[in-house]
Amino acid sequence: MDSVLVEKITRLVLAKLEERPTTQPLTPEELRRWQDISASIQGTKAGGQVTFYRYNQ
């Protein structure tokens, strides 16, 4: 395999990955689910405004 081509492709891929963040805010549905899970662990309903992030897949 052409090592120069592999290097160019690798640099392009890495540059593209750096362009966008690796996390984004949870959707309202994901946030509700997370709060339900958190509340069940704590034994109470969670309240307040909290921002959670998830990794892009």
C-alpha cells in the first residue's frame, strides 16, 4: 500500500474528526430516561436543570 496515500488519508480523517465536537446535548427523550434512571437509584424524583452530554456514535 502507498504510504504517502495512507498518510494523506489519515491526516484528512483526523482533521475531519477535529472539526466537530465529540459530544452533543442529550435529546429531551434521552434526558427524561436518564432522569428516571437517576431518580430510581436515588429513590426520589430528580429536579432542576441539568445538561448532560452523550458521545456521537
